[in-house]
Amino acid sequence: MALAQPNIFTEEDYYRLPEDMRAELIDGQFYGMSAPSRTHQRILGYLYRIIGNHIASRNGSCEVYPAPFAVKLFEDDKTIVEPDISVICDQDKLTDKGCTGAPDWIIEIVSPGNPAHDYVRKLNLYLDAGVREYWIVDPIQKSIHVYHLVEEQFKMTSYTFQDEIKAGIYDDLCIDFKELGL
């Protein structure tokens, strides 16, 4: 007797989701995403503005995108994520649907309902995909964990909302979390 197998969903299924439904497709399985809190959106807006202004002021070639923005990390059609912030420096990765391949820098703001999604599942996905820098911003813990990909391993440094953090992909960008006033 065969055991029941879970459905394996694909990119095609992802793009057929209703517009009002937010979900990520990871290894062929859908993971629903709840509506973000006001604090989440405040942090997202602040980071997006700081990074975007930095790129614009230097006529940089990288582009920054806030969620919802589809990122197809691998060649297969079974994983599409929607990071809170994606910074892509290789223009060839950008398509009308989003990004194909690993962004250079991803920031995730932890949702209180499922912190393991960002701390474990996505950390491993981003490591496997070759994301150069990954920040996990945790509004409840008031912490930021910064991961830099070094020789196929992430090197992690922890900060608080009282710290100024240097972005690894830029020589001259520091983000002061005290300015959020949280």
C-alpha cells in the first residue's frame, strides 16, 4: 500500500494564487503569510528608504525592492520567496515577475507567529542559494542578526535596536536603528 504523498506545487501554481493571498513556495510547499503589523511596516519603510536613498545618491547599479516581490532562488520551479527587502546588483537577474537567482542582500523582518521560518528555513535557503548578506530584524527581541556568506558559510553578528550597522555589500552604508525609536 502506497503512503499518501504531499502535493508538490510549482511556480505555475504560485502565479495562479488569488491576488489577495500572500504565500511563499518553498520546496514545493506553500507557506501562508499573514498581514504585517504596523511596527513591521515601519521598519520595512525605514530600511527601504535608507537603502534606496543610498543607492540613488551614488547612482548605484543595484536596485532595492520591498515585499511583495517574487524571488525565484533556484533553477527549479519549486521555490519562490518574498523577502521583506531584496537588493539585487546583477540586472540580468531582474525580470517582469521579480528576481531569478539569489539577491545580493536580503532583509527579513520576523513575524511573531512563525519566527523559525526566518531563523531556520529561510536562513538555510539563502545560504544554499548564495545570498551574500542576510539580515533578520526581530521587532519583539529588538535584535538584528547579520549573516555574511563567507566561503559557503554564513558568519553571524548580532546587534540591538540601539546599534548602527554597516551593510556588508557597501563600503559606505551604515543603518542606525536608534532612529526608529523602537
